Amino acid sequence: MPTAIYKHRDVHDDVWCLRWLKSDGSVELPEDEVRRVKRRAARHRWDEATDEIYMITLSGKEVRILKPADRLALVKEYHSRTGHWGIRDVPNTFYGSDIGGLT
């Protein structure tokens, strides 16, 4: 995988793309970043009122890209509500009995 792509996987970590979006394309980009940033920015929109970034899908739908801290909070909140299946829960869930003393 090329370094430039790997280095900027998350749009929130892509400093040049954020600057480009927030400046409405008026910021001067380094020569080696121009093509990459313009291509990526073409698929995103920054909303000044909410300070949120939206990805524009191929169908034209806008999808909000959560900030990394918001994503982490969402995952933690979802996990606390739904939990996870541990080894103790699996046998009773699928088989309804104590299999080999696992439960």
C-alpha cells in the first residue's frame, strides 16, 4: 500500500485535506499532495456550522464521518448495551445444556 494512502486513512487525520475542505479550496497545497488532496476532497464536504465532515456517496447521499473520539464513545456505549458472548454463555445459548463443564 502506498505510504500516502496508508498515512491518511482517516479524513480526520489528513491535515491537508482538512485544510482544503475548510478553506473551500483556497489554501495552497504542497506540490506532492495536490492530486491526492483534490481527489479526496471531491468526495467530502465540511459543514462549517457543525464542524462536521460528510462523505458524498456515489448516489449523492451525504454520510457524516464521526470524529475518532466520537466513534470510540459510540463503540463503548454500544458495547455496554449489548455486551459480548463469552465462552461461558455460548454452550447454553446454542445447546441449552452444560457441555463438558464449560458453563
